Amino acid sequence: MKTLGYYNGKIGEIDELSIPMNDRVHWFGDGVYDAGPCRHYHIFAIDEHIDRFFNSAALMDIKMPVTKAELKDLLTELVKKLDDGDQFVYYQVTRGGYDNRLHTFDETIPANLWVMLTPAKASDGKAPIHCITEPDTRFYHCNVKTLNLLPSVMAAQHAKRAGCTETILYRKNMGNRVTECAHSNCHIIQDGKLFTAPTDELILPGIARAHLIRMCKKLGYGVSETPYDLDTLRKADEILVTSSSKLCMHCDELDGEKVGGKAPEMLEDLRSHLIEEFLEATE
């Protein structure tokens, strides 16, 4: 198969599957998701992603239709059906379907399970990226990987229009506190240490973020999970952007101005070790 779609046990090419109109995703975006890279048919950090997936569902009172072990077994088997072993593995649950469009829901109905597999290569992070900034106007459930992504969609589109890769978001009503990106986490290197926003309700606790923090500690670099503002971001020695499929990117241009480039040794030390960890785990 070139691609794979899965919906409640039905399997086919993604463009061949259809979703019932009474799935609440159509009405409310009512669901949560997770995703990550697969290399040589090995899904990277699968247990961490599934743990986060189940936590997102629990925070939204969504009744999972499978156990963690069952989902892991299912994903492990599904990736083998594609012709290409390097894939982007995406999965979501949406709250069970109903006959009527009601905002309230029956907590006893199991969720609908979706899986979508497409060929994709993970980034090695060598090439720098350009970013823009804009106010973070999202809600206060950023720690949940919810399907309600319209603010992130618009922020990502603004970056695309500007010829950039990402939009770094900040909260104007909180002293221009930097939160995260449209679809990534954001961090800075300053004076030989990593600074990253704390995992409160304003950011998603990224799997790549957790791997970055662990790698810093393994290599002897200090880590501070404390808020920092937009001015600190602009003056940082390096700006890092991480996501599950782009484990360690760095920004060299922000809002059209050159940034970073002051700690290339630490940056490369982290990037190379993170990529090495990924390659070894998916060999």
C-alpha cells in the first residue's frame, strides 16, 4: 500500500475511506490525536506517544476503545502494510457518534479510532529555518493534543506566506511570554544552558522536547524549565524548534532579522546526539 487509512477496524488507502457524518469530529472537532515518525518500520518513541495520547483523551473525558498495549500492537502491525518503511504515523480518537447534534455527550460510548499512515522522512535538522512571531490567541487547553487546531492552522499559514517554516507564539497579556510554535515546541540556548517553557496549560508537553531535555542532562548541559519573554528569545545564543518528526531544528532568522549563531558547538552536540538516538532506536 502507498498510504493507509484505518477507521474502527476498516482499512484502505486514505482516499478510499469515508467517515460517518455523525462522527462528532465534523461538528465540534471533538477528539485528540498524536503522531510521530517511523523509520525502517520501527515507530520512534511509541510508548511515550501513546502515553501522551491516552493522557489527552483522559483530560477530555474520552473513553478509549482500546488499551495502550492493543494500540501499540495495532500500530506496529499497520506500519508493515506500507511499501515504504519510513512513514509519518498519525492517530486520533473522536468522541462516539450520535444521531443528533448535541453539545453534551454520553460518557459510556467508546471513541472512534482513526489511523493514517503516509510515507515521510524525518528531518536531520542540519539546515537552519526561518521563523516569525505573533501573539498566541489560542485557548487554555494547549497541553491537550486536541483536534481544535484552527489557531495553529492560521499561524502556520502566516509563516508560509512569509516564506518561513514556523511561527513562534507569545502571550501579550503575560508580558510577551513565549509559549511554543504553531506545531512545534520552542527553546533557547543561553550561556551554555537550555531554557524551555514549563509544561503548564499553555504548551504541549512535546515528546521531542522531553528527549531534548534528557539529552542535555546526559551531555552535562543545564536545563531550566522557566518562562522567558520575546526580547529574551530575540537575544538568545540559539533558538531551537523541536517536534516529533523534526527532532532538533534551529532558527537563524526571526521576523526578518538574523538571530542565533552564538553557540554552534552546543547546538551541533545536541542535534547530532538526538539524531543518533533516533537512528539507533529505529534501525
